[in-house]
Amino acid sequence: MQQANAYIGTPQNRVDGRAKVTGEAKYAAEFDAPDLAYGIVVSGAIAKGRIASIDPSEALAVPGVLQVFTHENRPRTAWFDHKFRDETAPPGSPFRPLYDDKVIYSGQPVALVVAESFELAAHAASLVRVAYETDAHMTDLDLRRSEAYVPPKKRSGVKAPPSPRGDAEGAFAQAPVKVHGEYRVAIEHHNPMEPHASTVVYGEDGSLTIHDKTQGAQNSQSYVSSVFGLSSGQVHVVSPFIGGAFGSGLRPQYQLFLAVMAALELKRSVRVVLTRDQMFTFGYRPLTIQTISLGANPDGTLVSIMHDAIQTTSPFEDYQEVVVNWANLLYHCDNVKLTYKLAQVDTYTPIDMRAPGAAIGVAAIETAMDELAYATGVDPIELRLRNYAEVDEADKKTFTSKELRACYQVGAERFGWAKRNPEPRSMREGRELVGWGMATGVWEAIMQKTAARAVLTRDGKLEVATATTDIGTGTYTILTQIAAETLGLPMAAVTARIGDSSLPKSPVQGGSWTAASSGSAVQKACQSVREQLFKHARQMDDSPLANASIEQVMFADGRIRLMSDPGASVTFAQAMQAGGVDRIEAEEKASPGMLTNMRYSGYSHSAIFAEVRVDEELGIIRVTRIVNAVAAGTILNPKTARSQIIGGVVFGIGMALEEESMLDHDLGRFMNHNLAEYHVPVNADIHDIEVIFVSEHEEKLNPLGIKGVGEIGVVGTAAAIGNAIFHATGKRVREYPITIDKLLG
């Protein structure tokens, strides 16, 4: 069977683009409701201790203030920890807002003021008087390193380091060439354009329609139902558009709890929006200290890899990432030892941030590999090729596909790597030192069980639906493309519905698995519709398709045609009329293959090449050119996929040079809690970024051959920039972000 309407693999404009640029797209804080009240969160002022007293009387005296919720008058909610656990929660006891008088981190919500208007609520919140008794707190990872521990309970979906292989310590001790160093990646906060917000619309029957800033409408729905003892039918979560999230929307954040609590208690609609300052009072990318030891022969072949990492977590949950496994995956070595530990500090629990674990771990290992290249005098690309892993050595599995060699070749050619003078400080232009660096990127290719529904009506319109969300990556568009191609319809005839908890079951949008998961489910549902449609077409009186099989026809332009005789066809409307139906509906589930997962490892790969220019006197760094060659299986839409990689590269530039959340350990508080002092890349920081998609045939992971491009763009980018800075200046900085003080100090 063939399709004349071939959309998969072609660049298409975003189907939601017009809605976004005209303001038609609505976000969580933009949905209105009759009798809407407004909640403002009062944030705690100490890092650890208890609330000695809280006095809301001045706030309550303001006309128009409806209630001030505190731990003293909050409604009853679920008792057990597991009731507060969402589908992405790490092991431990989830945070419960306004639960008691204990303060466990700085910025913790201690009250919610609800009033008739936003301005009234904001004013009244400033009148809530809180007195504290403080306890000693600790937020300094360096002082907690000796207390680091291996988490006793593993986080679901996070691979623990594999068992040691060979004798890594002995091989390192005997190695002719050694690289040993400590590498740090600072705390980062997500800072999407849209702050976290929840608008809870209270129905006359007590039901709730919730517009939430979330990457999982059904995750928020199940959380609310569990915590507040409601049935799933009483809670409807809608999140059609999200203004960025990068992982911050994977877990329900505290504004959702507070808005629902207030709506249920006041029996009216309530909106709670966090301020930019309050966006620094929940999850973040954790501070990570890594120690890497590489032993090698003079020709650069590795004889020992040791990679140890310590990450921060909160006192109440054991947050975990895959940090140290990547070198073992990328490079062949007979002697490998990897360890991963946590250390508790008095902050909120970290949360996944774009390419969690890999962005951090690969930054360190790819920096160390660059150091090894200089120590052995081997070109950085050649060094990686000499140690190229042909199989996943941790699990002894074959890769489903791997075109990393091609990434190195194509990326190097496009960048002009052959013209590089390998000597540090050998390239300059005027007062600027010029540096070229490269690194490898890798990210796991995952598919999650997902359901989707397809409905075809006699007028030739198709609707596909699944509960997944679109955080700006183009999910609406790629689902439309898949559906249109599968049924041979123009994209304009297809509507994709997502971001709604009432739709077929879908996991949270994250991990770069959405296209593979929801895309495969949509394709399967459309195939089921197609089969029903073809059945009706064959049963028509004098049907030209009566003796044909579905493999002998093509669906195109609202018709089913014989491939051997395109003039012999039946319209969709004729087939449905013959079947006596006005609509054909199918709901299907798509799941990863169990045997495939047992036998194979699936990963996306990339090769990143960076050019930097460094002012020799001032230490100002400019990233003037990036070439990123990516192998990620089928690229559904090169236009939206390119945008994702560019966004990932910009994210990596921020990680490499700018983004750092700074804790005052005396106060236990993040001090640069706004966009004036927390620096992110702006237009002036971004120059040429070229994305190359390397052809990669993938047939094992999912029916569409997708690996996902949401996170591979950021992995390795920081290391490529750091390696370019060393080439330019001759100074190796092992701590990200690489700021002027570190370069000149």
C-alpha cells in the first residue's frame, strides 16, 4: 500500500503557529471564569526551622480578601505519602504545601491569600506577618560530600551505574597516559517564558476544570484526585498550550495544590500564578561534582575509565539521574568503574531539566576526552574513533542503529575541522583568540505505552486525539503529518487534539519519547480507521476494489485507488455511505517491543563542533559558530526538528557560559532569583548555528523509526564550547559555566 500524500519527513509549518503569533493560543493563566478569585503565595523567609506564629489579621481586614490559608486552617487532604506521589516522583516523601509548621527550604509557601482581584491579593499578601524559629541549615555540597550515599531505592526509569568491569584502579595506575580531574556543573533553574500557573474553574456540581501549566495533563489529574479524594470524573485538566517547561512541568508544582485547595474550600474558581521570583522555589538542575580518571596507551586507546558523581538532593526525596553511564556507552574499554551518590542539602527536590543526567555527565566526560587528546597528541575526532563502542558494553546489547561515525565525518567536513591548528593559542583574529572544539552527544531513544483515537467523518475530516502535551516542540504538527499521510488526506483536513486529561492515555511529555510514543499510537489508530474504511469500500455494489487487498491500494486525496489502475477508485464518502456510517472511530494502543528492549539498546547520537572567540585582555567569550550533526532515526519534520536542535544548542550555550543559580549558604537561599541576575542567552549571544540531520535507518524501536530530538541538541554542546575555549586560550576550565572570572583567575 502506498500514500500519495507524503508528509512524513517533509518540512511543514506548525499547524498551531498562527494561534501562537496572534494570541489565539491560551495558556494556563489566560482562561477566564465567572466569579474568578485570585491567589497569591506568601513565600517563607528561612531555610530551615518552624513557623512560630503567623498572623493573617491585617490581610483579612482588607475589603475584598476572601481567605488566608495557612497550615493552621488548611482543609484536610490525603494522609499517606503515596497519595502525593505523581508518576515522575523520585523515592521519598513528596512535599506537602501548608502541611504543618515546619520549614524545610527557603522560599517554601507558608500562606495563600485569596481575594477578589489580583492586585488586592498581592497587597494583602504583603500584610501577612510570619515569625520563625530557625534551625541550622546546610546547602553547601562541599561540606556534605563525606555524607554522600548510594540511594537505597532506585528511581523508576533511571538506570543505576553498571557493576565494575575489569580492574579500573589497577589499569589506571599502570597506564602510560593519565587524565584525572574534578568537573562541576552549577545549579540551573528552568526559567520558561510562561511561569507556573493554575486556573481552577469550580463547577456547580463541585467538579473542577483545571487549566494547568503541566507537561502531563493526566499526571496533574491523578495527583489532584489522589490528594483531595476526588474521582477522576470530577477532575478535568486542560493544557492545550505551554510556554516552555524543559522538565519543570513534569511534576505537579505547589501552585496547583494551592489553587485546587482554595477552590474546593471557597466553592468558587481560583487562579494562582507564581512570580518569577517564586519560579526559583521548586525544582532545578542539581549541582553535580564529578571526578573522572582516564588511563590510556600512548596511541590514545583507553585502558581505564573511572567516573564518580555526587549530586544534591533534598532531605525528603532521593532525586536521581543517569550521570556516569555515558562514557561506558560511548567508548570501548575493558576496565570501567562508575559510581553515583547523593548528598542531602536543605533545598527543594531537584527536577529533570532538559536532557537530565546526560547534559551533566557528557559535559564532564567529553571535556576529559579532550584533555586526553591533548595529552596523547591525537586529534579529538580520531581519539573518539579509536575508542568507538560498537556495542552497549554495559548491557552487552547491540545498538538498534548507530550512525555516530557519520556524524563525526559530516560535521567535521561542514565545520572545516581539517583546517584546525591543534596548538592552543595558535589561532587569532585581531585582539581575539580563536578556538575550535568538538564533543559527542548521546541520548536514549525511548518509547512509552500510549493510546490514541482517530475519528473520520463523512465530510472527509479527521480528528486524532491523545492526552500528551505540546511544550512548544511541534507535537500538534507532527501528529497531523502522521495522520494525514496514513489516511491520505491533506493536512488541512486533520485536527490534532492533545493536552486534555479526558483523551486517551498518554505519559507526560518528556524524555524525547513523545513523537515515538504518541506518533506510533496515532498511526496505529489511523491504520485501524483505514482498514474499516477499506472494508466498507469493498462491500459496495460493483466496487472496483472488491477483489483487491489493502496492500494493493493507496489512500490519497479522500479516495482509495487501485495501484494498478488509479482510475479505479472509491471516495471515502462513498465507502462510508455504503457502510451506512457517518463516522469511523478507532482507539489503539502502541507499546515498545519487550523483546527489542531486551536485545537492543537505542540511542540518538550527535557530533558538535564549536568556534569561540575570546578577547585576550578582557576574557569575554563569544560563541560564533556551532555545527551540530545529529543521527536520530526518522526525522518527521526537518523544520520543527531543526528548531528543537537549535533550541537545545542555545540551552547548551547557556549551560556553558551563563546559567548559574547562586546559593548564599549563610541564608540557604538562591540569591539571583530573577531574569536580571540569572543570565540566559539572548539574541546578541547567538550567532551561526547549523544543524545537519545524518541519515539513519531505524526499524526496531517503533513503527516510525523515530528516536526523538528534544534533548540530543543540548547534550555535548557545553563540552564542545569548553574544549574550544581551551584551544583558544590554553586554559582548561573544568567548572560550568565558564565565566570571565574563571578564565582570567
